[in-house]
Amino acid sequence: MELRGLPADAPARSRHSRSALIFLIAAIAVALVSMPVLRAVGMVLWPVFVIAWLINLGAAWHLGQWARQQGRPAWAFGLPAALGTVASIVVYVLLALLGPKIAR
């Protein structure tokens, strides 16, 4: 069934693209808000990155579903988004392991 020239699954298509955008904005907002708060109370900062990475992986999943609904392979959009998240995790771990040490 088509309404006003739109395919029947148009709401689902827009839902996944909208959800991916919401996930990406949420990841940025979580990182921007929680880092100063955690730093101010003296807590470690790694939970901020873990939460942001999980939200980014959710966005990658929604991008993959959106691509699949458009008839494209899911990896065309979801894989680059997931690889970006994985790359940032690797950089964070390498900086934590090889970065400057704080004298105590």
C-alpha cells in the first residue's frame, strides 16, 4: 500500500535514519556533558568513552538497517561506522598503555 507516492515501508526507513542521527547526537552529548562532570568529582573518565562507543555502535546498527531497507548491503553504511568506533577504541587503549605516565 502506498500513500501519496511513498512506499509502504517509508516510515520504517525514516525511523532508522532518524534513530541513527539521534544515537550519534546522544553520543556527542554524553561525552561533552559527562567528561567535565566526572573530572570535577575526581572520577575516572573511561566510562564516558565506553558509553559513547556503545551509543555509536547503536548508530552503526541503525545505519546498516537503513541501508538494508534501501536495498543496499548493510555493511555499506554500518561497517564504516562500526570501524570508526573500533578505531577510536584502539587509539584510546594505545594512549592509555603507551602515553605519558603520571608521577605519583
